[in-house]
Amino acid sequence: MRFDSAARFAAVALMWGSSYFWIKIVFGGLNSAQFSFFRILVGAVAMLGILALGRERLPRGAGVWARLVLIAFLANALPVLLVELVDDAVGADADMVSVFNASVPLCVVLLCLAARRADRVPARVAAGLVVGFAGVLVLYAPWGAEWLSAGAAVNAAAAIAYAWSMLLMEKLMGAEEGGGRAMTPLVLATTQAVIGVGWAGINMPNGGFDSTPHFSASIIGALLVLGVLNTGLVYMCFAWLIREEGAAKASGVLYAVPVVLTLGMVLLEDHVLGTREILGMAVIVAGLILTRLPQRTAPAGRTRSADRATPAAKSPAAVR
């Protein structure tokens, strides 16, 4: 694994895995709707500033914006909408929700197979994702959850939607000769933040005006971390992983998130690890290692990254 890919992988895993602790701080002064709006607003402002410094521009054309809006809808708006429509979705078992969140990589593989694009998922990567998911099951042991419930159906639909959004991201950042738009991770992350402000604004009447938000130094600091890093720069790193490695391999970072979260609980909340949790995390790490082992051969002397690369993608402006 190249150092730059490893660094981006680690940044995404650490930030997304630690989000729980920052969100706890923010909820000391904001409710859920207010948090969603201010987080994405901070992220959008930051990314627009970085875009201007990088001398890149937002995309033009109704077609590409329609695809960007669809990605934002699938990854952000649809899960919220489903939860609001289904009464018992909010009360779904936390372990079950965590398992569905971690099922996104497998959903990516299934969608590729359904589209008859199995060539996007090397056998080694698919095997590693299966092993990683087995580790998630051991870590959370959701055996007593109500799998045949509306809450389970909502979380399953959300996982499939998020997986689909990743494949659409991969397509947009692909080479133009392959039907893509050669969009850089910086532009993609910025547009997603800008569109996200709109989705969050639409959701504000759903509880956002029920109470007055309270901003303290700690809450503002947590919002900056979640907005600038989590929503902006780290999302860009995630998009970069998708562009360079493909959606299936990049999605494996979602398995690292529960490992970081669990270790964070040990360090910050005095959580005591059990044997099952240690075993589950060990299996997850084994699966991740399997997915990220370097390929021994490259077809026709070219790597996947080289096939995706474009002059714009190689320029310093593409670095976020």
C-alpha cells in the first residue's frame, strides 16, 4: 500500500470513528436538526474557500449537477427521510444499526454483481470484505435484534443507497473516455457539502426551530472539527480513495470505523474490552489487511489508478 493511500485511509477511519465523541459535545447545545444544518454549513464554507485557493471551479451543466444531487440524496437525505416515515426506525437496536452501517461494502459488491461488473471487485478484495463483515458481527453480536422489522428494513435500504452513491461517485471521477467526468475529489466533496446545506435546510422545520441553539467554545470547536474535517477534508480523502482504488476497496474503511470507535470508548469512557470484542476487532483488521494487500499483477501493464488518472486528476489542484 502506498503511503499516501494509507494516510488517507487512516484519516478517514480516525475522523469518522471519533465522530461519536464530537457529536456528544455538540448535542450539549444543539438538537439533531440544528446540528445537521450547522455542521454541513461549516463544511460547505470551508470547502468553497479551499476550492477558491486551489483555483478550481464548481462543475457546470444540468446533467452533472443532477447526478451530484442524486448522490447527496442517496447518502444524506434518503436515510433521514426513511427514518421520519417509519415510526419504529428511531428505536432500532443500536447493534443492528451498526451492523447495517458496516454492510455497505458488501452492498457495493452486490450492486457491482447485479450490474454485471464483477471486474470492479477483485476476488481478494471481496474475500477481505466478507472477513471484515464477519468481524463486525462478532464485535457487535446482534443476535437478539429484530431483523424482520420496519427499522431493519429502513437501515437495509439506507445501506444500499449509500453503496449506490459510492458507485456514482466512482463513475463521476472516472476518465471521460469511459463515460466519466474526471471530477477531482476536491470538487466532488465541495459540491456534496453545498448540496447538503440545501437538504439540511429543508429538514430544519422538522425540529430545528423547536429550541434556541446554544453555542459555547467547546460546541463551536466540535462543530469546526465535524464540519471542516469530517464533512469536508476527510470526505474528500474518502472520495480520493474511491477514485484511486475503486468503490469496493475504498468502502473497506467503514470496517475500521467501529474499531476506532471501540478503542476510543476504552480511552475516553473507561470501557472495558471483552474477549468477544477483541476477537471481533482482530478479525476486522485481518479482513482489512486482506483487502489492501498490493496486487501482484496489473493487466496490460497498467494499474487501476493509471487507468483512472487524467491530467486534471494529477495536478496539484486535485489535492485536498
